[in-house]
Amino acid sequence: MVPDDRDAVHRELRSIKRWLVVVAILLAGVTLGTLSDLNAAPTWLGAPLLVTVFGTLLGGPIYLIVSLFREPPDTEVSP
């Protein structure tokens, strides 16, 4: 593979990983929120669960937005 193709593949993989992280965070928040609504969790888990759900709902999109505008690291291929 030529270096340009390798860089393109790495950028695509980073993009896919970024989306997978965001989806996993949102799914974890929805799952924990559902458990909380069903009263399946003990009451002492209530406050951390609430913080987790709100953190997930806010943190996932914020992470995605920040990561979209972050510049990729300089990758130079040495001969």
C-alpha cells in the first residue's frame, strides 16, 4: 500500500472507532436509565445512575462534536 492509502485507512478507522464509542456511551446510558426506571437497581445506585444517564446524554454528543473539529495529528512518512 502506498502511504496515502494507509493514511486514508487510518483516518477511516479512527472515524469508525469514534462513532462506536459514542454509540456505546449512548447505549450504556439508555440501558442504565431503563434499569433505573424499572427499579431494578438498589436505591443507593439512584444518584450515580442519574449522573451517569445525564453525563451520557450530554457527554456523548459533546465528545462527538469536539472530536469532529479536532485536527488529526501530523503523520509524516519517513523514506
